[in-house]
Amino acid sequence: MDPTNATAIRHKENFLKVQQITLMGSSADDIIRPWDSSLFNFYDPSSPEDVSDMTKHNIYIDDTFGLRTMDERGSLKRIPVDGIAHTDWLDTDAGVNAILEQL
């Protein structure tokens, strides 16, 4: 994204208006691949089989849309949760309880 582009600037400004973002993901997710992309982690371009933390990628380093700013100001929570399949977040006690614990 071009940081001088008016649309990109507006998207970043709007994203940064959010007071708190809580991201949750589970290694048991059978839909999202890689599962930890739900925590803004990405496949490692140098090793496509591996996933690397969001802080290693340009989208974070360059603060393209405000992700690094959110993280640095403490407004971004990333919570890995074991044993929750994709469709179980709202359909099981374990999934619902994992969410409720963050409220």
C-alpha cells in the first residue's frame, strides 16, 4: 500500500480509531490456514511451510494500516487458544468461554 495514497491514509486513520482489537485463533482450526493468520501471523516468504510472527512482515514494520501503532499502544491483543475448531467458537462451551474470558 502506498502510504501517500489518500485511500490508504483514510483506512489507517479509521483503523486507528478502534480502541481495542482482540484476535483469537486456535491450532485446532480446520478452516483457516495458516490458523495463526487469525492472529495476523503470515506464511514466511523465505520458507512457505513456516509461519512467522506479524512483527517480521512489512505490513507491520511499515505500519501500513496502523497494526504496529495499535500493538505499541497496547490496543491489540492476540490470544491463541488450544482445542477450538473453526465452527466451535460459538457452538461449544469451550469456545464461548474462551471468548467470554476476554470481555
